[in-house]
Amino acid sequence: MHDALDALARAAAATPTPTPSMVDPDLVTPGVVGFLAIAFVALAVILLVWDMMRRIRRGRVRADINEELDAEEQAARAVAATETDDEDIDAGEPDDRPRG
């Protein structure tokens, strides 16, 4: 175990550090083109999220309206069924059962 740690320590110490003459700052920085690319991507994401939220709101409103219409339709059917049942009772023969 001690030999493995010693080998790791030597390997870490053996890596050279870059000198300023080795790295050209223009090659490692994104520059104006990189900034514009990231700004474009950020703007596209913002617009897509905005559009998605708008579509979600529309879908929720449409679902609420459809639920209301379905409820009104069911209520109208219930009223129509009740009126039909009442007409059938009124038109039928009198009931011979004793009441009371």
C-alpha cells in the first residue's frame, strides 16, 4: 500500500506546469464568437420556455372549458330524463296501491 501511495505522489509531482509562453490566450478563450453563440442559445431557451408555458396555459384553459361544457351537457341530460320520466308517470294508469 505504501508503495502505491509513493508512486502516486511521484506521478503527481512529475507533471510539468505550463509556462505563459506555452498557452496562447486567444486559443483557450471563447472570444466574441463564443459569447454570441452562448447568448443565442440562452435566448432560444428563454423563448422556448415562454412558448411552452403559453401552450400549457392554453391546454389548461381548454380542459377547464371542456369540463364545464360536459357538466352542462350532463345536467341538461338529467333534466331531460327527469321530464321524460315525469311525463311517463303522468300519462300512465292510476296506481291501485293504497297510499298512506
